[in-house]
Amino acid sequence: MTAEQSAPPQDIRVGIIGVGRMGADHVERISRRTKGARISVISDYLRETAEAVSATAPGSRVVDTPEEVIAADDVDAVLIASPGQFHREQVLACIAAGKPVLCEKPLAMNSADAFDVVRAEHEAGRASVSLGFMRRFDAGYGELKDALEAGDLGAPLLLNCKHRNASVLPGFTDTHMVYDSAVHEIDAISFFLEEPAVSVQTVMPRSSEKAPEGLHDPLLFLFRTASGTVITDELWVSTDAGYEVRTELVGSLGAATIGQETGMVTTQQTGSRWGGEVPLDFRPRFVAAYDAEVQAWIAAVADGSFVAPRSATAWDGYVAAAVCEAAEQSLTADGPVEVALQNRPA
Ligand code: ISE
């Protein structure tokens, strides 16, 4: 046996761009729970934040710019968790450098920019972009997908989605409701139904008294696919309660609901109440999905395929951007707005 054959496999060295809330969460995940990977290089526009996060990731170092992360010799793969307006440039730079990249959503801020990424990846001649629609790795999502693929539910007729947040940051508008929140259900349409939405209509109930100034909350989007499935997406982002994502598929042979995980149920003697806890935000709610997503990405980087089989791709990111554009227009339109989609490169 040669020394090379007996050497243990090297960890994939991950460079991370942006270590705010989501990025720091990924650093913790990769440093503590992901097999076969470690964080090697970190950048953030706040140097002190990068230094503080680096101190929690043994063996990592801090650089000043995203470009340095992407170019670093000790970076095999790049994770992008910077603000969305920088994603297009950073993903394009990863493609140019030939490095696999996992980019948090959105792929870009509009569909034309997202299509630039699809085109660049196509011209590079190989798939290397994974998009962080982590729900695709949620156990409930997986079960529903498997049931649909097995034909257990028959033809999908309706997909009913509910998406609730305890609160949103100041300045959150109806447009953020589309690009930040509904974008997850927009990807779920492609994931479950294997066809994108072709039209979308907004329905506005009266707002809750807790709705932040200027935000219509709750909001309802009605999507339709080419084969005739209707999707309802009810968003309510200032419930003050917690984070809930529920999905019901109504098929010609039966209905299935996911997202009703209860966790531990307690009976309280004081107040005679029975119940469980609602997670406060998406990180605890989807921790297992994020873990599985990142682990699958690392496995794909290690085996040279670069994009895990269940992962959202650059094309999925483009489709989501195009559907979001139509949904944004539908906020002020009278009726349904059609989605404009380019042809997928062969
Ligand atoms: C946030 O950006 C997310 O990605 C969460 O999953 C979503 O629930 C939330 O509404 C967004 O603001």
C-alpha cells in the first residue's frame, strides 16, 4: 500500500463569505457537526465579526474580501451567506475559479441577473452551484416528495402552504414578503410538483393590528401550474407567537399534511394547559434540514459531483427569481400575473 492510499481523506476546506446570523450558524454547523469538512477562511464586511466567528472555528483565518476567500489556495469550496445583492457577483466568481459553491437564497436580486449565473455555469461546462433552499432536506418535505413520487396521493390538485414568523426586521415590506418569505414556497412548488408556477395572484385580507406599518400582513398568494395544480400560500410574518411552516398536498387519491411536528407535549398543572413549544425562528425549526443540506453538499464536493442530488440548482434559483418577479407585480395588479421564463440551456 502506498502512503497516498493509506492517508486518511482530507477534510474539505470551506471558505465562507458573510458570517452574520446565517453564516455564523453555518460556521458552527461545519465546525461541530459536519463530517469531512472544516472552515478554513472567513470574510465579513465587519472585520471584528469575522474575527469573533473565526475564534470559534479552529484552524480558520480571516481575510478582508470575498475575492480573497474565493481565490484562496486553502479553500476547496465556498459557502455564501452575504446579503442577497452580492450573490450574483460572488457566485460568478466561484464559477470562474472552478470552485463548488453553496449560496444562500436568493441567487440574485432579479431574474435577468439569476439567468446570468445559469448561463455562466452552462458555459463553464459543469454544474457547481447549489442554492440554499434547505427545506428540500427537511424530513417532512422528503416524506411528502416520496409519497408523490410513489403515486400514493394520485395527481396533485392543490398544495396548501402556511408560513408564519413571530416577527420581522424593521423596514420589511410586501416586496420582502415575496423575495424573503414566499420564495421558499415558490421553490416548494418546483420541488414537489416538478413544474414551476406559471401565474400568480395576490389576495389581501384586512391586516392584523400587529402588522408593521406599511406591511399587508397576512397576505395570500394563489399560484397555478401549467398542468392545473393550484397553490395557496398564506403568509403571516408578525404573529408574535413563533415560526410555523405547514404544507398540505391534496391529491386525486388522498391528502397529506407535513409540518405539524409537535415535539414534547406537556400537561401543566398551573393553568390546566396542555401543549408544546413553537420554535422562535427558522434556525431551530429547520436545524436538521440545514445540517442535512450542508452534509450532502460536502459529500458532493468530496465525490466530485459538486451538487447534491436533492439540492436546488442555479436553474431553480432562476425559476424562483422569475416567479418572485411575477408575485411582486401581482401585489398591485388586478388579476393573475403570468410568469415569464427563459428556456433552460440544453
Ligand atoms: C427568512 O429570510 C427565511 O429564509 C426564513 O426561512 C423565512 O421564514 C423568513 O420569512 C425569511 O425572512
